[in-house]
Amino acid sequence: MPDVKRSRAPVAPEWPTWVTLAGCYAAWGTVTWYAAALPLWVFLPIAALSVTLHWSLQHEALHGHPTRSAAVNEALVFPPLGLLIVYRLFRESHLRHHTDDLLTDPRLDPESWYLTRDRYAALPAPARAVLRLNNTLAGRMAVGPAVIVARAVLDDGRRLLTGDRQVAVAYLLHGAGAALVLWWVMGVCGIDFWLYVLGVAYPAMSLLTIRTYAEHQAAPEVGRRTAIIEASPFFGLLFLNNNLHVVHHAHPGVPWYALPALYRDGRDAYRARNGGYGFAGYGQMFRRHLFRAKEPVAHPLD
């Protein structure tokens, strides 16, 4: 298995990503345009799936796709269809997350779901109960988006109070993009604000937490901290193959559509590298952890 952290597949002009971008915006634009004519059971799932896919495309953009220009990639995913994630701050924290030696460390990994034992013990009982619920898959889908947004607002608020201009600029850009999205959603398509937030944006993030739920685990060996989930084509497309998370962390510069081939060519080596951590599919993950926590909230190796 090649150990090239920033390798890229020699494919240009990355047409699968361009096609997926176009399809995502077309699906979202069409279903919102016809929202008044569609039953909610059609409109809401299609809109939410489109938003989840858009977040996956934002992840591709911050990793340098489909162009070599960070500014162009940011422009391509600029409208925050899901409203709840500030792209520039997500890019900053996610690239720090890719320091594999720090994975799951509650002090240093910005995407860790763990807390230090002292911090967990200091929380009030209701907060500890919410976080224990959040460590089951059902709980992660139900309260996880609220936990993510609350944590981001608190962290970003602290940085703003210290005069961090990067955070201020990120929120200004996000606000401009959100205004554009809401102009379309509410002003043009006539969709109620709370219907969009609670019926589309929140469920879309719930779908996203299915991917992030088991991506990492606490383990002494760095290689065993990242999962492989052999997902169906549906989830593979929705998550742009980030279910093959070991492969993505080994080659973060490789575009999403090249990850399955890398995995097929080195399947045994990747599975040996991560100690077999993962699932045969998301169905298996649901069966095991829908109502049972995968791990404790306090980092077991703290």
C-alpha cells in the first residue's frame, strides 16, 4: 500500500465531481422550486438528501477538488444549502483533524466526539445524559446536529470575543450565502423558514451523522483509529466514498471517485492497518449501535 499522504489521482478535469455538483444543485433547485406542488413526503427527503450531498461536496472542495484553486472550489460550494455549517471554519478544523497522530484526542482533534474525563465529570447531569444519548446512533441522529451547532457557536463565540478576524470573515461570508439560499427558499419558492430548517437542514445533518458516527475510535495505535465501512452504492455516493475513511486519511488529496479503486487494490493492507475496525455496511452499524453506545463519552485513554 503506498504511503503517499497527499497523492492525487491523475484525472483531469475531474468530471465526476463537476457532474455531481451540477446534479446536486439541479436536484435541490428543482425540488425547492416545485415544493408547493409536491407532497411533503416527496419534497423533504429529496431536499434533505441534496443538502447532505452538498456537505459531502464541500468536504471535497476543502481537499482541493475539483480544481487546484481553493478560491474556485470555495465558490463552487459557496451557497450553504444546509445553513448550519460555516464552510471556512469547517475547512480550517477539518484540515487540522487530518493530523492523524492527534485523532480522537479531545484536546487537539477538533472533530473528536470524546471529552477528557475531568471535563466530562464537571458537566451537569443533564448535559452528561445528552452526551450519553448522543453516543448511540439513534441519539446521534436525533440530538447530534444540535450538539454540533451548539459546540460550534460556543467555540466560535469565544474566538470572536478575542478579536479573531478569520472567524468574523467566515461568518460574514456564510451570512451572505445563507441570505442567498433563504431568498430562493422563502422569497422565490415560498417555503416556510422553519419547515426548511427543521424539515430539510436538520434531517440532512442527521443523515451526515450516520457517516461521522463511526469514522474514528479511541485506540493506542494511530492506524486503528479510523474505520472502513463497506457501504452500498447509495451511501457511497451520498457520502462520496468517505465511508472508506482509512483510504481517505491515507490519501486525503485523492478525489472521492478514485477511493474505491485504491481500496480494492489494497483491501487486505488497509484492513490490517486499521485492525479490521469498521462494519460490513451501514445496516450492520445500525443493528449494533442504534440504541447501544459504541464507546463512552470520556476518552478511554485520557
